[in-house]
Amino acid sequence: MADDTTPQPFAFASAEQMEERTEGAIPKDRPFLATALAVATQMIRDHCGWVVGPVATDTLFLDGPGSRLLVLPTLRIVEVTAIRQSGQPLDSTSYRVSRSTGMIRSATPLSAEFGAIEVDLRHGYDPVPEPIVDLTLQMAARALGSPLGVVREQTLVANVTWSTTAAGVAGGTVILEHELAALAPYTLGPLP
């Protein structure tokens, strides 16, 4: 049976952080820890709707808004390096970037065509915000805590009830309702 102890470079939290947070209960060389951290990271990114962190270099392919305002699927722009409309570069003096809202305002209206806009940018948080790191560790620990989904174990001398993620379900990688509130500041709203 193969295990996955190879570090995942894109995870929001590290195996060392897990070992420290759990006071050694989940050691950094625990089989499948890297996978649990990577899956929790991807689930958070999927829920938030963008990369979140660390800073990534991307090219976004977007539908033209037909107005001067272009809303990007990001909440933290570090730098916009280029914008192309129908393959033609826009002069960097013809638009302004809001780094904290993910919006770009153009001096002239942009195309209304589907797929007409390409934006090269660097975006995300570096370092990854602590609430995101903490949530990643929580989710991964929960998934590793009951890998078979066992809700309860009982012997003559002990009775263990695992934390549940849903009625009659333990373990698994899920974002619980109260954790969604912690993600709200990093989650994209509806995009135009």
C-alpha cells in the first residue's frame, strides 16, 4: 500500500504545522497527511472561488463586460502585468486597478464579446491568512481522525465517539457550517 508523505507545495498548511498544532498527535510523517492537507486546500479554494494564496501568476480569460468596469475573480491583486482585448494589448495608462477588490476600471468601454479579455496578473495573499491555515489544519485533522468514517467504537473498558461531520458520519474532508463563516472574507461574491 502506498502512502503519501510527499509535501504538497500548494497546500495552505504544512505537515510541520499539523504536528505542532496537534502537539504530536498527528506527526509530520503521518501517512496521507500531505494528501489531506492538499484536499482541504483545494476544497477551500473551490469554495472561495479563487487561488487565495500564496501569490500566484495567472492569465485569466474573461468575457468582455461591455462597460468600463471589469471584475476579476480575485480579492487581492498584487500586480496586473498586461490586459489584452481581442488579442490587442491595452496601454497600461488606459486603466486603473483596485488591488483590494479585484476590479479594473478602463478609460473607455471594453468589449461585450465572450472570451474577449485576457488579464495577466499576480494575485493572492502571501503569507496565507492565519484563519485559512487554521481551517486547513482542522479539516485535514478531521479527515485523518476517522479515515474509515467510524462514528463510535466500544470495548469492555472504553467507549470512543468520534466528532461527526453530519448525522451518523465521522471524518471526511468537508467544510462545516461554522467554518463557512470564517471563509466569508475570502470568498468571492457573485460575479457579473
